[in-house]
Amino acid sequence: MAEVSQPLGTLPLEFTNNQWNYIRSDSIVLLGSHVNVTSMTITEKRKSLDGTQIYVRSPISSDGNESKFVKGILLNESSNTIKIQDESISDKDLFLNNVPTNHILYLEESPKTKFYVNFTYDALHDELLCVSYLRFDLNWITRYELNLYDDTSVLTAIAKIRNDGESAVSIGRAEIIGGDINLKIPISVRQTLSNHAEAPENLKSP
């Protein structure tokens, strides 16, 4: 586990679904010497495919190798409601409901879920603010190198940081802590977490 601290960028902060899976959402906090956080929101967003063009298997096509696909518009992604024009059936618009997914050909990749974190706060205009949170995809292990010389020996400990996540991470500076770790948070930060970092249960990482 790692505590990540990074300068506050443009709000809202954006995280991919893969990144979010390794973050403790209740640990996200905005830090600064004179910052007063008034609210923090976490929002899950996914671009809808409603209204996009697709191809769907014609209702009267055969089950053999000559299945016919016609152009259509996906009206409702949840119910797979599709509007098509198939002159072999009718010269009017046709509507299909609950179309099996394997009968639909999509022209674009399925959108990915993203999570957005936003703050409202008061701070000095030139104050450097940082966002801090805990993530589980960064770990470290110790490797030892023993060099034996004629009259002495040198044992060197090397810390190797391992990224178990799917996203690349650039580390500017790291502090390695070993042993039994007791994460202590300053009272002011703990109060901020308690008051502002509560996210809906369905958004929290396990």
C-alpha cells in the first residue's frame, strides 16, 4: 500500500476504472497550510451508447450462414431497443426491443467508466495544494546484495517498488517505510476526511 501525494491539478480529478479499483475513496483528502475544504464529491460517469449507429441482425434473416444485418440506431442501451429501416419488411421505421447482444454489431468500442473527484474550498491564491490518497497497487520488496572483499564485506539493501496495477506510474520522490505500519492522520485531516470524504457505498473500493 502507498500514500500518494500529488499537486492539485485541474478539477475535477479524473480516474479510470482500473485506477479507481486500487484507490481507497475514503482516504482522498485535499491538503494545504491554509485550505478550508467545504465539500468533496465523487461522481461515476460512463458515456452512453444511446443514439449511436449500429448494425443488427434482421428479424427475418435465416439462422444459417446468410444472416442479414441492417443499419439501425440504438435508442436505449439498457433494453437494447433499436430503430431500423428494412424495406424487405416495411417501408416504415421498425422498432426492436430486447435484442440479444450477440445480434448487434457495434461501430465503436464500448465506453469505459470513469470516476471524477471534485472539491470546493477556500485557500490563499498562491498556496500550493496537494491531493493525498491511499492506493493498493504500489508495493515494495527488499533485496540484499552482499559484496565480500579480502578484508571486509558490504551488505547493501535495495528497495524495489512494484506496480501491481494496470496503469503506468511516475514517482518523483518516495519514502520507504517498513515494519508494522500505524498510519496516523493529523486531527485536522481526519476531521476533513470524516466531514467531506464520505462517498456512496457503491462507489467505494472494497
